[in-house]
Amino acid sequence: MPTWVWMVVQNRDRAAASLQQAVARGGAEAAEFGRIWLAERQAVVDRVGTSYGVDLP
């Protein structure tokens, strides 16, 4: 599997960490943006995993 695939996973993980920070700070607008960003990153991980026939973490 190409190494760029793991970069996709790292992007998703960074989005999750950013969302946790926004929620901890209590920023509703930032948290909502974080949820949207995380959902988009997760969709990319799912598509990549499907196209390679693997379950990515």
C-alpha cells in the first residue's frame, strides 16, 4: 500500500485531535467546524480503504 495512504489516516487523526481541543475550549463554532472537518477526513479514509480493500484504523 502506498505511503500516502497513511498520510490520509494521519490527517483524520489530526482532525479528531483538533475537534477535541475545540470542544475542551468550549468554542461552539470551532467545534462544529471540527466535526465537519473530521467527517470529511473520515469519508476520505473510508474511500481509500474501500479502493484498496483494507480496513484502515
